[in-house]
Amino acid sequence: MRNGVKKQFWLTEEEAQDLKHKAELTGLTEVAVIRMLLKGYHPKEKPDMYFYDALRQLYYFGNNLDRLLKKANSLGFIDAPLLRQEIKAWQTFRSDIEKKYLQPEKSNIKWK
């Protein structure tokens, strides 16, 4: 962001500690937290280890599913509608996990 506008401001020691703590909880930089708040979003806390384990398992499942699809395609037999349904369910589950743990929520605060 080389052509941005530089802003400097002072925080009390307590505010600075609070900002640092919140940035650590979210896994973002302090500047990223401030930018999200200015845009009207509330950043979520960084997910716990359960999330990362679940995500690894989902990716593992997806890779296995991809391998099975390639094999079924090469052998020439597959239940395409059922497979599409299963893939859609997997994608929905993955999307729900991302929404729950990663995507920030829009704030209801009216600034104007």
C-alpha cells in the first residue's frame, strides 16, 4: 500500500495492550484489525487446533475422492448423480466450517 495515506495516532497503554491482545487472538496484524473494524467487520478469533485437524481431514477426504473419481472415470462406470450429490455435501460442509471459523461478520454499527 505504497500510495496510501499515512495516519498517526496515540493510544493509551491500556488501549495499546488491548489492540495487541486482540490482534494476537485473531492471528492478524494490528493494522489489519483496525482496517477490518473501519470497514464494519468484527474479526473472529483464530480457530483452535480442532479446526485445523478437521480441515486437514477434509482435504484428505477431498484428495481421496478425487483419486476415486479419476479411477472410476478411467474404468468407465460411475453413479454420476450420487457422486455429484456427495461432492456437493462435502463442499457445503467445508464452506460451513470456513464461514464459522474464518469469515468475519458484518457489524451493525452505523457510523454516519
